[in-house]
Amino acid sequence: MSTETFTYDWSRFTKRVNIKAGIDTGIIYNAWATQQGLEKWFLRSAIFTSADNAQSNTASQVQPGDTYAWLWHGYDDATTEYGKILEANGTNYLKFVFGNAGTVTVSIYPEQNETIVELLQEDIPTDEKGKAYFHIGCSTGWVFYLANLKSILEGGLDLRNKNVALQHVLTA
């Protein structure tokens, strides 16, 4: 038996998915960086406001300093996520504050002749609530939403639960 100890890092996790779309098309990046893109696979509503308090149009890419209010299908309006865009390069990299759940970095890059979308959520609070709601909860949620992103972008179905009365399903 090994005497080696293992310490799990509750402050971060990484999820990756391969998607059949080229980086140069902008399809994947715009799915993350525009209101129109996010509402296609992830959110019911994604409202972005610039640093000078102007609301972005649905196809405009987010910019560093923009803030957001996000609503999900399957949840009422009381479940709103607020955050801020920290970095956005317009091509393959986006970083944002994810409410109280830390920061999320999305990187899009080639690997083995495929395009990888890698999501890193870090700076997650490590108290009991942070472990349960943000580490386990967000990790589980991102697995579903990354699979839905792949489904949507590769011509598949939208897998989200859009019925607010239907609760406790893995598709919301």
C-alpha cells in the first residue's frame, strides 16, 4: 500500500471537448463571445453591458470590462448570474468572472487534427458551499453544456430543458 498522500484541489477544474469546426471560422469563439451565440447553446438570456453602460447588440463580441446578466432555461428569473469579462482576444481566448464561483477561462486550440474547447474554472471558494455548489455543481453543469455546445455546432439537437416547471434534470 502506498504511503503517498493525495490532496484534491477544490479551487479549480478543467473540462475539454472536441468540436468539428475550425478556429478560423469564428463559429466556436462567437458561441462564447456573443449574446446570440450563448443563447443558442447555453443561456436563455445573455445581456452584456459595456464599460460605458451601452447594451451590446446580439451579434457583437464581448470586450474586456463588459459586464453581464445571464438567465438559464429551466430556471426562473430569480436565478441570474452576474459577472464581468476580464479578457477576450476575438479569436480563441476568453476569461470572465463567473459570479461567486470564481473565474472561467475558455481556450480554443488545435490538437490531433481536431479543435479543442478547454474550460478552466478556478479561484473557486473552498468552503463547504464552494465545494458543493461551485466545484461539483459547476463541473457537472459544464459537462452537460459543453456536450450541448458540441451537439449544436455539429448540427445536432439542442439538449436543454426549457420547461421551468420540470426540475432536477441533468439538462438544466
